[in-house]
Amino acid sequence: MSTHISFGSAASPSSVEASAADITTWYENFFSYLPNEFWRRVATPELTEADVAFIEARLGLPAGARILDAPCGSGRHSLALAARGFRVTGVDLSAEALDHARRVAASTEATANGNVVTFVRGDMRELGGLGVFDAAVCLGNSFGYFDTAGTRAFARALAAAVRPGGGLVIDVGAVAESMLPGFTGESHTMTTGDIEVEMSGSYDVARSRQTSRYRFVQGSRELRATALHHVRTSGHIGELLEEAGFTDLGRYGDSDGTPYTMGSARLLVTARRR
């Protein structure tokens, strides 16, 4: 998960909050322990398996294919793909997420039986030097982290990393046709185990971007954090991918293969490298 904001350590029991000046690069420091642990608990194994099954079915990958997972977060998709026999490289900017992924990899059957998964710390817009892959995946709503210039750079980096004819899957929650119908930004609370999260949001119509504000609490530990997602239409996302070198785009509203329509909860885009 590559993104931006300066909070300080989430291990501190005090409450910390990013300054407004940090908002455009929130992803650089947002993904510390509390946000990461919250999402690790929310993302169930069933959701992960459904995503991985979608990738395997839609891309038709051969056994042992090389897959790039960028950004990979705490490694849930990377490890699930490795368990299916693929050779996976996961890239992420969050040191905490990668440490977790490596710990899980060291004790999981996905690697115990010889399957290969490698985790690399780095910016998802800079994927050179990692080799050539049969497919790349970008899951978990990470495609909206950057402005248009940054997104173009990311799409081109993906295209450079995937061999001609190779596959791509992009998962986008911050897409206009999904997010804007009925958007209110009203505050709500979620709890998973001993972690409680208060969330609220706002939408900037001039810049087409959503600001999400969080307050994570776990015992005496508290973190206030802000995330920013640039919202694009399904058509604009397609244009950016095609411009980068992808073709044969498919659009789905969920991992069960449902066609994408107005109001679908997410947009899954499949494509091929020209």
C-alpha cells in the first residue's frame, strides 16, 4: 500500500493527527500498525479466496506463472496466490505490512511446500528491476491513491512489468459510478475485536476526490488518520490503462463475475498487455 501522511508511531498511546500539508501523500505513513491490523481483521479468508479464484479464472494463468502484487499490503492475496502454485512478488511501501507478510509466509503452508513468494519494499510506481511477470494485480482499492500524473506513472509501471499477452486485474472502490450514488460521508463506527474505528468522509467536487477521516482506538492506543482517494469514472480508468499499453478490458461488479453496473460496490477490471 503506497500512500502518504505523517502520524508518528502508531505504537504510541497518545493521539496523533496528520497536518493538512501532508494530505496529498497520505499513503507514505498511513499504513502503520492500527490501520493495517484493522484491515487484516476485516478482510476475511473467504473474501481473499474469492478474489484469488477470480484472478485465476479470468486470466487463465498456467501453473507456476509469475504474478506481481502491487501494492500487496500485508500479503493476503500474495500468499493465497502462492498457495495455488504461482510465483509471486509483492511490493508495498508499508514496512509494518511487509513485516507481517513475511512472518505469515514463514509459517504458512503456502511457502512450506516450496511455493515461491517474495516481498519487496518500494513505491508501486517504480517497479523496474523486479523482472517480467505473466500477470499483475492491484487489489484493495489502491488504484485511486494518486492524482492523474501519478496514476499514469503507476499504469505504465505495471505495463512495463507485464509481458506482452500477460494479464492484469485492477480492483477499484473509488470509482464514480460506485461511490457517488447515495454518498453522504456520514460518520459511522466499526468494531473488530478490541479495535474500534470511527469513520467519516467528504467529497471535493472541484478536484473529484474523497477525503476519509479515521479514529482508530485499541485500549490506550489511539490514532487519527486521513486518507485521500482520487475518484474517476469507469471510462477514465479504462483510458488510463489503454494509454499505458493494456487492451481487451473487462469490467465486473464483484469477484463472482457479475457485470459492472451503476451502483456496484466495486469495479474489477481485467485486461491484457498489448
